[in-house]
Amino acid sequence: MSEVLVVVEATREFGVKKVTLEMLTLARSLGTPSAVVLGGPGAAEALSAKLGEYGAAKIYAAESAEIDGYLVAPKATVLAELVARVQPAAVLLASAQEGKEIAARLAVKLDNGILTDVVGLDADGTATQVVFAGSTIVKSKVTRGLPLVTVRPNSITPEPAAATPAVEQLTVSVPAADKLARVVNRVAEQKGSRPELTEASVVVSGGRGVGTADNFKLVEELADLLGGAVGASRAAVDSGYYPHQFQVGQTGKTVSPQLYIALGISGAIQHRAGMQTSKTIVAVNKDGEAPIFELADFGVVGDLFKVVPQTAEEIRKRR
Amino acid sequence: MNIVVLVKQVPDSGADRNLRTDDNTVDRGSANNVINEMDEYAIEEALKIKEAHGGEVTILTMGPGQATESIRKALSMGPDKAVHVLDDALAGSCSVTTAKVLGAALGQLNADLVLCGAESTDGRVQVLPHMIAERLGVAALTGARKLTVDGGTLTIERQTEEGYEVVTAETPAVVSVWDTINEPRYPSFKGIMAAKKKPVQTLALGDLGVAPAEVGRAGATSAVLEHSKRPPRSSGTKVTDEGAGGTQLVEFLATEKFV
């Protein structure tokens, strides 16, 4: 079976992200998965056990401080060389900022088609995408070159399949043309122990109805009780209640968790764009006519400052 | 500084949007077409840079004839002129071929800085800035929430999952921005009137040295095979809180095995 390259998405502390496990699972239905680690020194060794657990038969490691010191261009060059050498059946990357950027450059280098935000991929290369605020399902295909796709997090259930990957170190030489955008600083921000928004199986979001930044503690409390991530509507972000990186919707993140709880969110189409493929949706809003109730599996018309504390209390009671 | 801002006309994301049943492309005919929202932030950023450092701001749009409306709207915010890449053969172009065409147009415009929105609200593909930079062999600073210009040095801050990165490059460069970077101005009445007289140059494929077979449906590197409407979600149970709303909510979560 031919190789399927999976470009590993990991945290800077060498934690394999769930989307990587989803991609390895998907890759096994297309061929033999080979993980590609593009990052700082030590990355492949730190990641190999987890990658093997989900079926990576091989790991290609391109590790250097240099590859990490410039914005994505060196990674695309290494990947293009690898693709030319191993002629994989497909290349999968995460549909996140960097994954899309690497894929974009790879597409131009190889003059190859690209499909982004893919939620499913058949063995014949037919991809499924959900577009227009979750309203339309599209089947599409790369018609020039190999299937080069970015996979949206939370699309596939990761399934382990033990393998013992051999690690092959790739030679990295970064050409001058790839050194144009230099990363001069990386600032880590405290995130606590909450799961990442796009990968979380539970997301609790707050909107304008939350009222103040301080009141978001209520949203956080419920999220923590359910082991979920915290999201926010654009109205809440624009009002300064919560940081932009947690925005769900048209100009923010798209999430597709098992459970989405919307607190004080009216459900404008821009918000629905980011969450309506969630499996189960629950809404609390004082306005019974709010459009969010049109998609909620369970809705409570009421004051969130009464309903949410009672919800939290009841969850604690049941433990 | 010679700044070019990429502007795309898109169907209004606040209304129903559709793909055409005949060729699976975006239905622009029946939609209310507007400037891609994120591009307004790029225009604002360009105008701020021009105000601080001098120079010229040019709008570059690839799109059908009706995109003229969005070009005039963009110009009413304050840019100096526009270039409209207009050719029937462009219909159905994929991102790879769009980058080829825009790259060819940019090759004639001699920009120090190309500004654009991080993504468009229709495709949300996010790949164009890096594709264009790769084609032109210039730096790409993408996903900026802040941009500073110091002579020929550009520095951005970009949000990442774990914090943020500070990235720097010399001009010429492509910079894409998110809606966190500024607050776009509204066109003034004077601006709207002035926009009507601003020069809009039209370029066809022949002017760019690109063959019709390389673009549009003929040259696309990917294809939509079929599309269907996702069944709309139906609303489930709705209760009014009369003192036990939270408890009822947890009962629902329990039946769904979330607690």
C-alpha cells in the first residue's frame, strides 16, 4: 500500500493534538500512514510513541531551530521535497492556521489542487466539506496532482492501531527564499487545563447576555464541570468580555463538539456558522424568540444568572 | 509606500447562500453581493499606513462585472485607484489559479505591501496570502492582529493556539489581517462622491500574459462534484424557567449521557 503523509500538529511542548490522531485514523483507510514531524529539535522522539499508537508506520523528522525560526515557508519546502521523493497517495494536514499555510505553499510548489476544512475523505480521493455556515454539504476532488487536504478537527473519531514507527531524519537546509518572514518572539499565554476549543468534545459559550467580563466566570465554571472548552460570541468578544481567540462563528473558530451550550447568545447567522454542526445543542436565553432556540435540542427560556448556577449545583449533586 | 489591497466580492454571509445547480460554483446571481468583511480591515490598515507614511493605496479585485459595485464601495473608504481583473474565462477558478492570476496582476503593480483579509466569508479557505507570496517570492506575514511599519521593515503580531508570535519581514511583503486589527471607517458622503471619479483600470487575461486554458473551470486544480443542502436542525424541547430550569437542563444532559 502506498504511503499517506500526515503532517503532525502538536503543541510546542510536544503534545500530539487530537486532529493528528484523526488524520492518522483517516490515513489508514487510504494507505499506510507516515507521520511528518516539522519542528524544533527533539520533536520526533517526544511524539513517536503517541504517533505509533495510532498507526504511524514511519516518521519523517525534519527538526532544526532554523525550520522553526521562520514562518512556514521552510516547512513547505521540506514537505515538497519529501512528496517528490516518496510519491504518497495523499497528503493530510490540519485545517488550522499553520496547516493551511503549509498546504497553500505546497499547492503552489507542486501546482497541485488543495481542499481545506475536509470532514471526510474516501479512498478514491473524494472529500466531504461543509460550507456556507454549515448549510451545504459538498463532495469535491483534487483534479490535478495528489489529494492534498486539510482536515477539520473533530471530524473523525480517532482509533488506535499500534505500530512501531521507524524514524527517518530528513536533511534540512533552509534556502534564503524561505527566510523572509522571521519569527522574532513567541509568547505563550496561560491557558489552564481546558481543552482546545476546536478539539473539545464539550464547548460552553457565552454571548452578550453574559453582560460583563467578570460574569464569564459563570461560563468557565460550567465548562470546567463538563470538562469542556470556553467559547464566546462575536458580540461578547467585541464588548471585551472574552479574548478573540475563543470567538466561535463566521470570523472566529468553527467547532463541532458532541455538546455545545450557548449562554446568553441570540444565535445570529454569523454565530451559527461556527457551531451548527455540533451534535447536541443546548441554549439558555431570556428571549424566548431568540433564533438560537431554532437549532437547540434543549432550550431554557430564562435568566442565565439563575439557570446556570442551578445547573452547576445540580451537576455537582449528581457526582 | 505603494500599497495594494486585495478585495473580493462575496455573497452576504448574513443571508442564505447557495451553490449553483448547473456548475457547482457560488451562486452570485441571486445573492446580495458585498465586500468580504475582512477586506474592509485590510483597507483600513492600508489607509492608516498611508496617512502615517505617505504613498498610494490601490484596490485589486478579480471578479465578474458586478464586482464593480464593491470596488466603488472600497474606493469610497479612501483608496486612490483600483484595478479590476475581469475576464469571462476566469469563472470557476480554484485557489491555485486565482493566486496565479492575482500574482500576475501584482507583478505589474510594483507593490511594497500587499494587504488582504485573512480569509473570505464564502470559501473561508485562508490559503491565498501564502500562495501569492510563494508565487512572487516575497515574505508572507499572515493572520495579523497588529501591524507596525518602520521604514521598510514590517512587524506583525499573530494569534496562535498557545499565545502569539511576533514575525518580521522586509518589504515587499504580503500581510493578511484579522478583524481584531482595527475598526474600519465608514465611507463619508464626500468619499462616496469622490469614489465615482477615481480611476478603475480593467485588465483582461491577455494583459496579464495568462492563457484562458490555465484558469477558470478549464484550469482548475480541484472540482466540486456535487452538493446538497444539509437538512436544517429541528428545534427540540424548550422550557421556560420557573425555578427549576437548571435542574431540567441537567436532566436533559443526563439522558444524553453528558453528566
